Amino acid sequence: MTHEERIALCKICSNRSFDSKLGIACSLTGRRPDFIGTTKDFMRDEHKIEKELKREEEAAEDEKISINTKMAIGVVLVLAGIVVYFITNGGWLFYGAIIVGLYWIVSGLNGDKLKIKED
């Protein structure tokens, strides 16, 4: 078992403590975790686990909002570029808005695909 795996267990154990010199430590032994596999003194900290799950859910929701925002900005830019193009009888300046809008839409779609792959 690696140190990182031990620390991951300690983060959800109610017997954890923090020492400024050691980092996460055991409140029973006062030492850094050095157990192999698991320890008989492990006690799940349900409050900490619940808090971590909530934080992960909020982060996922924030990411979803970010993806939707990118796509919405892209649609607005494309529509604005098309409207202004027809109002100005073919003005070339607003191709930039259309191109940037398409970029934002594709960026949002790619972010959505990456999110699906991670799940």
C-alpha cells in the first residue's frame, strides 16, 4: 500500500489529526500512517465522507454549467454575426463573431464529451 493510499483512508477516518510538521497523522499514535492494508483502529467519518461527496457533486454541477454557458455564448455570437451580416448587406467584419461563436459551441460540446468519458 502506498503512502497516498494510506492518506486517502486517513482522510475519511475519524481518528485523523493534523500536525504542521507531519501533515495528516493518527490521533491515536501521533505518527504518520504506516499501516499495511488497513488498521483495526479505522473508524469511518460519515460526516467527512458526506461533505466530500457533496463537494464533488457541486464541482460536477459547476462544470456542467460552464459547458452550457460556453455553448450559449457560442450560439449568441453566431446568431449576432448572422443578423449583423444581413443588416450590413454582407459586411465581412462579423465573420469573426460567427467563427468565434462556432469555436465556443465546439468547445462546449467537446467539454461535454470529455465529461461523459470520465463518468
